[in-house]
Amino acid sequence: MVADASVTEEDAKGARIKWLISEKDGAPNFLMRHFTLQPEGFTPYHSHDWEHEVYILEGQGKVRYEDDEVQIQPGDAILIPPNKKHQFRAGSKPLKFICLVPK
């Protein structure tokens, strides 16, 4: 299993990342990550030039957007469009999800 690391951006709390498939594995187009957010933890509120796809594995929480908040739970698939500001937030239990990004 790939070692995990804390998300180090200062506006993240209780977030950990594991790189499941990376450039080191020879991935030509996409990279796969596994995130764990501790209870009440969150990722940075940010945007970037690329889309990414997220699949919720465990826990409940929400995705915060510039103009909306959406509740999330296991089995939900989420598309984050390019340049859309967003943040994942865990509820009272850990939130785990897979995130795919372009290389």
C-alpha cells in the first residue's frame, strides 16, 4: 500500500492523501488519489485549471462551491469542473474518497 501524507496547505484541516496511481507507476494520462478527512476536517478551498472526478467511499459530508453546497455520501460521483472553486468537508465521521486528476 502506498504511504499516505498530510495535506500541507495551511487552509486544510485533518486531511490526508495517498497516491494510488502516479507518474512513478507510468500513468500516461490520469493520476489516482485516495483522500481521508478526519471528522470535521476539510481540504483547502481552491480552484485549478483542470477538472477532476471524485467518488465517495465512506462517510458523509459536503462539497462547498462558490455558489452552492452539496451533501455527499458513499456512492456519490462528483465532477469538479475546471476553475470552479471547491472544498470537501467531512461530517462527524471520517470521509474517504477517490479523486482522479489529469497528469
